[in-house]
Amino acid sequence: MADFLQSHWLDLFTTILGLIYIWLEYRAHIALWVVGVVMPALDVWLYWSHGLYGDAGMACYYTFAALYGFYVWKYKKTRKKHESLPIIFMPRDKYLPAIVFFFAAWGATYYVLVTWTNSTVPVLDSFTNALSIVALWALARKFVEQWLFWIVVDAVCCGLYINKGIPFKALLYGLYVAIAIAGYFKWKSQAKTVKRDQKLTYS
């Protein structure tokens, strides 16, 4: 048991941070950004040590994104008064650009991994990275379909982490899949309400 914990302490610790992050995000507490900096920074080390170089690169991105989020929440006091973006279904004209970008990012990341790293899972590692970028974009636009992207990303990551011997992180991403499924149905219901209200407004 002691040897197992010694081998997987970083995996376990970052998983605990991931659970704390989810709770803080639900509470909309600014401390989520602190955890959002520490957790992916440690994930860089965790993923790199297991040969998941693409995920390590994405963890770097998440770290800097969290620093920006903390700055906005803490120091940006004046904001324009406007309505927040509604939760909507992804417009049809966004699908083609998103698909083209996804395949371009997948190919570019794959090339980097096979050219400059010794990654043993370049196809799936680059796949989750490319789709994560699309999912983050869809999340920023409050598209319902962003949850579908995350379901795929989290499910593939769960399998990757099991394969790479990162069991606690695999469990965390398995939990993320369940959360994403619940989030999809919740956002879908809200988007239908928004769509119905818009029809009533313009009818």
C-alpha cells in the first residue's frame, strides 16, 4: 500500500484538487482560480512523466488561462453593463469551421508529438487536445454541444489514464463524464427555454 501511494501520490493529489475545483466552481468562489493554477501546473509534471505530452501541453494552457481568470475576477472592477450570453444550441454555420479547425489541430498536434517526442499514444493524445480546444471555444460561446465534446474528451482521457497507470486521474475523468452528461441535459433544457422565449418575442 505504501509503495502504491508513493508511486501514485501526484496522481491522487491532483485528483483531490480536481474534486475541490469542481466544488469551488459550483460555488462560484474565486479560490477556484487558485486551484485552477496549481492543479494543471502539477498535471504538467504528471502527464509528462507518463508520456502524455499533448496533455502536458494543454495543462500549461489551463494554467495560464486560470491566471487570467483570477485577474479578471479579482481586479477588473468596471465592466460594461450588458446581458450575459444565453445558453443556445450551436448554430449550423459554426459546425464546418469547427470541424475543419479540429482536424487541423489534431493533425498539427500529432505531427509535433511524433516528430519531437517519444509519445506512445500520439493519435489519442493529439485527438483529446484538439477536441479540448474546440470544447473550450464552444463553452465560451455557451453552446449546449460543448458538453458533448467534453463527454468524448473525458471518456477518451479516462481510458488513456488507465492505460498509462494514472488510476486516480482516470476515476476523476470518469466522474467528469457523468457530470458532462448531466450538464448537457440541463443546458439543453435551458436552451429550449431561450429558443421558445425568442420565438415569443419576435412573433
